[in-house]
Amino acid sequence: MSLVKFNPNRDLASLTDDAVRFFRGFEMDPEYFDTVWYPSVDVAENEHSYEVKAELPGLKKEDIKLSLEDNVLTLEGERKEESETKKKNVRISERAYGRFQRCFRLPKEVSAEGVKASYKDGILTVEIPKSEAAKPKLIDVA
């Protein structure tokens, strides 16, 4: 058995995210009034870059807009509803359609040059390189 040090602030980290998700459901924030759905996103960091992966099934590359301004990566788009000429008796409809927007504040140490984005099989992958100032440096001990 291993001992784990008690951290009273551990649960506070997710409290803000929980509150945002709660109020998004009621659309109480005017910023989200015209946003219909929120794609699932993973953000990872390695020694040289940050990687953002977003699930965007059913979208075409043309329906996705990416921008990086003032260290904020913004992912926007719209999933359009399939239009069929024939009416069907829909029993269950769980897929969301419409506009979405996700914003991610990145550390100041990112380099806007060299950002790469690819889209394959409904997954958008964005790689944002760190600037030289942000990369860890080895220091020789004399």
C-alpha cells in the first residue's frame, strides 16, 4: 500500500470546468448563444510542441476554421444537417448539428510560425511548436 499526500485543492481544479459545462447547458453565457455543440478535444504537451486533437466527425475540411491570435487557438466550424428529399419517421435523433467554437489559451512561449494542422478520419490534429525560450535547457555543472 502506498500513501498519497492529501491535497485540499485537488478538486478545485475541475470546479471551473464543471461550472462552465453547467452554464453552457443553459446557454447563460452570451458568448455561447449561437453555439450548438462542442467537439471533444485532447490537448497534450511534449518537449517541443503542444498538440490539440479534436473529434469532428462528419465535417469537411472546408467547414473547419483555425486561427491563432494573441496566444489563443480558436477552432470554429459548422456541421450541416443532412438534407434528404424524403421525410422519414425519425425515432431517435442524438447527433448535433450547427455551429461550434472552442478556444484554448496557450502559453506565451509558442511560435506562430510552423503551426501544422491535418484532418483525417474525422480527427483534426494541430501541432503548435514551442518557441526556443520555452524549451527546456540543459545546464552543464562546472
